[in-house]
Amino acid sequence: MEEGGEHTSLLVKDDASCHREEPQNLLEANQGSQPKSKLSGWRAPALILGLECLESMAFNGIATNLVVYIRSVLHGGIASSASTVSLWYGTSFFVPILGAAVADTYLGNYKTILISLIMYLLGMVLITVATFMPSTSVICDMSSCLSSDGTQNLIFFVGLYLTAVGCGGVRSALLPFGANQFSNEHSLDVKKRRIFFSLFYICVIFGVITSGTIIVWVQENVSWAIGYGIATTCIGLALIGFLVGTPIFRQDEPCGSPVKSIFQVIVASFRNISLEVPADSSLLYEVRSNHTQRAKLAHSDDFRFLDKAAVIFDPSLASGSCRSSWSLCTVTEVEELKILIRLLPIWVTGILFGAAISQMHTTFIQQGTVMNTKIGSLSIPPASLYSFEVICVTLWVLFVNKVVVPATRTYFANGAELTQLQRIGIGRFLMIFAMAMAALLETKRLQSVQEGEPLSIVWQLPQYFVIAGAECFAIITQLEFFHGQAPDSMKSMLTAFALLTTALGNYLSSAIITFIAGVTKIWQSPGWIPDDLNRGHLDYYYWCLTALTMANFVVYLYFASKYKLKKVVIS
């Protein structure tokens, strides 16, 4: 067994982490002596992908038009409607952290998904019932309206937050549950898992497009009740499909509280601060039994202070009898905390990446509204270009799996592929180009306005295409990387944290644009981002984002090059 973890590299071809199909799960010991598990099929993962399509359609069927419903039907004020939707969105994005903790500690992924789907369906039913109730006709001004029927409001908002909790539980557990349907002992299963992560992400954005077209159209042109009824039907079908698929699902038991284990290592490290860490790591404490659920992790040489938690200060404790976990921890427990510390800077760089990618839903659309949206006799809504980006993500996934992966196998003499950290790095790098392209386009657009010939919205397509590539390389691979590196007791939690970078990125983007707009308006009115973009300099804002994403890429390179991969000990 090797004493320390291996450094990954973004540049060196013969990186040891590239030598396996699943480079982020290095298995020590002779695998030839291990009994072969049955090769996983696609039945269970395919069913889970279908469930995600239905869940995404249901969630976005509510979210896309929620502010319109609250304003027009429940007669909420303009400011209060926006605030209500923001609060609900925030709840739905942060509940997965709690759901993941519950799944990892107490219930496991299967039970968490089942309970969450039931809550999800109950919430959707209440929302649909509320929309069938006749709304009160009231007079509104520009800021507020008289209250509508209290019973309708109560039913709707109880259902809305039940849906947020149920959705959060499903988000926290469904992706790791699907990934766990594949075995770590077969290289073919590792390849299938990579494809699964890509397909899962495509299912998410497929639901966004479907709900944003079909369900929203029904809500606005036929009936709110029928529109929400379609979304409710999606969750009902998802619950039925999940129950039907129970016999074919591979279920893992929870491994105990990860948060408690983290604090135990920290406390034990400080309680043993006066002890010296032995040079031979085999002298550190580890459970010798092979009957524990948690996989054992190999010792690594960084963060040596935490190793004090595993120093055996009383030989009688080596047998494990009467051991207090607040005074003596196993090497595996110490290594789990080290993994979290190593992942933290990688995770933080994902937040700024998320802030850049969120421009698709904000400033890109605003940029498109002041361009020539006519293509022949057709008028192209700027927001519809997001559908083009979704198609591009699918094309990028196919390109990576069918072209890039075989090409790297041919190029590298040992048949290695790009590591997950390398792929994430490519995504971070592509984002720099996307922001620079948006800045150059805006400069060109401002020139065209002065010349009296508005630029065609078609010129936005290249930046959407590059962002799709960044999304394919970075976000999809980040989910796979965090799941693979996560200790057994934290897989759901770390997968939820990987998804959280998108939400935090949106908040960061809002803060950045608010700051820049405010500061530049003080410097010189009307500032870089005024209501009339033809009088501003949105291109300067994009150049700022280009600089930030470049700095973010450099920081990522540093920490990724220092990252030590998780090493699992197989006895």
C-alpha cells in the first residue's frame, strides 16, 4: 500500500491517475484476487433518467411561470411576487443539502427519494387544487393588490413549499442513487457511469425546455389548472415508475453521520495536539475488521496535523474496546476530512464559473433584445436561444464521447484518457473565451448602433456554443468528480454541494452586476449597465467577467495540480 495520495496533473500525460478508466477511484491491492461482481445493466439507470426528465418537467412547470401566476391570479404585488418567487427558489436549492445529510446519515438514497416523491406529489396536488378554485376579482395598482381568497392562498403556498422540500430531497439523492447502480469493479461500468452523468444533465435541461414551451403555453392559453395538472401528472408517473423499479434498484445502506465524524476528527486532533505523528503511517489507528460498511482509505501525507487524531496514545485502545471517537479516530475518518479540505478550493472555483454561465439567463438575453431579432420573416425571441445552447450541450457530449475520448486514447501511449480534473479545467478555460466573445460582440453591436444598422441576433450563437462546451466539460464532469471523490458516508451531500455551485453562482452574478452597475453609475452616468444598453458599456462588464474567469482558471490550475486523489484500500 502506498503511503500518500498521488498528485494529479493537468498537463502531464503520464499522470498515474489516467491509468484507469475511473481515475478518481484508485484501488489498492491485487484486484485479481477479488471476486468479480456482476456487470451492471442499463435498466435501472435508464429508469432513473426517465424519472429525472419527469421531475425536471414538473419543477420547471411550476417555476417558469410562478411569478406570473402569483401576480395575475393570486393578486400579489410586483415586489412581493418577485420576493416570494426568490424565496421559494432559494428554498428549493438549499433543501438538497439537508436532504443529502438525511440520506447519508439515516435513510439512504432510496428511502429519501421515495419519501420526497410522496411529499412532492402531495404538494403538486395541493397546487393544482388551488388553481381549480375560483379566484377573487380585485382591483390592483402598480405596487400592490387587495388580498385574494385566504383559503386559496393557504392551499397554494402550503403545496408550493411541500413541493420545494420534496424537490430538494429528490435532487439530493436521485443523481448519486443512479450513479450507485454501476459497479466500481468493472471498467465498462465506469464508462457507463460517465455516460450516465452526461445523460442526467441532458435530462435536466430537456425538462426545462419541455416545460418552458408545452406547459407554459397551456397555462397561458388554455388553463392554469390544466397546466399545473400536467406537472402533477409528471410527478405521479415518476412515483409510480420509482415503485415499479424497486426490484431492479441497487440499494446502499447509510454509513452514519458525516458531520459528526468531521467534528470528531477536529476535536481529537486538538486533544492530541501534544502527541507526535509517527513516521510510519501503519502505526496510526485503523479498524482491522473487514465487516464495516465504510470503505477504508489509504493514508496521505498532507494536513499532517489531522493525523494526530489517529495517534494511538494508549495501546489498550488499539483493539477498539472502550475507544472514544472524540479522542481516537481511524485513518479513514481522518482521510475523509482531508478529502473535504482538498475539494473545497475546487468547489469555490465552481461558484465563479456558475456566475459566468448564469449570463445566459440574464445579460445575454438583455443583449439580444437590443439586436435585430428578425431572421427573414421570423422574429426570434432572445430567450429562445437557450434552446440552441441545450442542443449544443447534447452535441458537445456526443463530440466528447465519440471523438475526444477515442482521440486521447490513441494519442497517449498507455491508452489513457483525460482525467476528470483536466476536463473540468478545459471547461473553466472555455468560459474565458465565451466571456471574451460576448465582450467583442457587444463592442461590435455598439458600433453598429452608431452606424444605424443593428447587428443580427445570429451573432450571439457562437458565444452560446462555446458556453455549451464549457458546461459539458465543467458542470457534468464536476458532478461525476465530486461523486467519485466523496467518501462513502458523504456521496449524496457532496453531490448536492456540487449542484449548489449553480445556485450560489447566480447569487454571485447578481451581486457582481449590482455592484458594477452602482459603482459605474457614480463614476459616470448612466454607468456601464443602464436601462438603455445603447447608452452603456455592457462590453466593459463582459471584460471584467473575462478577467475574473481567467483569474479563476489560474486558481483552479494551482489547486487541481496539487490535488491528491482518493485511494481506497481493498483487503
